[in-house]
Amino acid sequence: MALAIPVPTESLAGEKMALAVRKGLSSLPMRLPPWLFYDQTGSQVFEEITELPEYYLTRTEQSILARYAAEILAHASSGERLRIAELGAGSAAKTRLLLAAAVEQQGSVLYEPIDISMSALLVAQTRIEREIPQARVHPLVMDYTNGFALHPAAPGERRLLLLIGSSIGNFEPAESARLLRHLRAQLEPGDSFLLGVDLVKDERVLLRAYDDAAGVTAAFNKNLLIRLNRELDADFDPEAFAHRALWNPVHARIEMHLESLAAQCVRIAALDLSLDFRCGQTIHTENSYKYRRGQAEELLARAGFSPGPCWTDPRGWFAVCLAIAS
């Protein structure tokens, strides 16, 4: 099946990146938005991260979906036919569990993965259509954080919208609340929303997940600098920066930074911007918020959803929560 993609023009995508980089690196402290991680290389490296022994998030959420997929779909459908859309789909590795359960329940399913990475969507589409022939895949390349619109569901059909993988944790609290309100506005009454959240746990477990022994997460973080070199004609030396991960207990979040290992000057030619770094100065590249029990349900209720059941793993490390658009 051909890939149906409403893609922003190259000039618009480049302009968005240039504006984000100029704003972030001109602020103090310096910061860059985490969506910049996901060029083709970044998306591939992130898939490697999900396989690391320290990175419990993917396999823990996957175990929840493997155990409860049929139950989740039964709650979401209430006996009607479902179509499934997913925000930030990536390779859709875990989603295949829900798609297979949907095929078992209703014979076939329409799946609409949404992601900013065309390469990840192509991989997902090829794999899903090979492994689950009864799933029709209609990928959409777009940045769902800046607004999006889905095709209306067919009569007698309900939509299940997914935001799994703890993606909500990358948004600041006000941003996540605003995003969830926007998602609710995209759904019809009776549609459902499945949210995956990582739960607060031992700090040592969290830090290992974001600073693995093999250095894969460090490579993922530094690839952001390589992307700026390539796309904005910058002259960052990635080896002059170190990956740092820390736990912020006040805000219940893991923070990722790139720390300058020496005093240095970096030039970004495309922006006509020169940056002077002190030794130890950092670029804040990501937050990953962790949730306490009941917090996700409160967030969903404030966004206009009717919270439903939540499913967790035996250790209580991760939760998958269903809510209904009322």
C-alpha cells in the first residue's frame, strides 16, 4: 500500500527547526526540544535503546499490553467496531499486540500511525502488513503537538486513540494538560483514549534506564549535535560534550543534558549564531516526567475525559490507562 503522507515542505520543516534552535540556544539555561532527536539516525538509535536491559519501559508496557489487550479493546469498543490511531507511533512494536487483538475481535482493523519520522512509519507499515495482513495501515507524517486532524470514523465505528510509551512524560505539565484537551477535542463522544505513563520508582532504576552502561543513550543524545552540524551548518564537536542524566525529585522527572567538557565556542552558520560555552555548562535536551498512582486519571479528568480502568505490571512500574470521551 502506498504511503499517504501530508508532509510539510522542506523549507517549512527547516524553518521550524531553525526557530526552535535559535530560541533554545539563546536562552539561559540553554535547551533544545526533544523532537529534534528523531531524525532517521535518532529514530534507529532509540529503537536500540528500547532493547537495552536497563530500559525497562518498553518491555514493561509491552507485557501489560500482551496480558490485557483483549480486555482493553473490549472496554474501548463497547461492542462496536474500532479503528485505531496512534500518536508518536515510531516502529509500532507494542501496538501490534492491540492490532492482533482487534483482528481477533472484529476480523480486520484500520490503523493510522502518526509520527514525524517517515522512515519509522515505513518500517512499521511494512512489518505490520506482513505480520497482520488483516490490518490496513494509513500512515500520517506530522507533528501532532502542533495540531492535527484525523479522518472521521465511519458510521457505527469508534476510534481508539493511543499515546503510549510514556510519551506524555516528555511534555511540561502545562503542555501535557493542553495537549490532552486538544486530543479530547479531536474525539467524538464514546471514542476512547489509551495513555501509557511511567510511574515513580527507585531512583537507581530510573537513572540506569537513561544512562545505560553501553552508552547507547549517550549516542542518542549526542546525535542531536550531529544533526545540527548537518542541517544547520554548525561545528559542534560531539566528543566535547558529555551525556548527563539526573533525577529531579522536586518535579518527579528524569532530565537529560549535554555538558560542555571545556570552554569552547560553537558556530551555527545557518543561524549566524556564535555560542560561548563554559566548562560544565549544559544544554537541557529532555525531561521525562514520572507519575504517581492516580495522577494520570486526574490529568485525564481535567482534560474532559471520563477515566476508566488502568492496568499495571506486577511491580507497579508502569500504567496503561483508558479514558472515554464523554
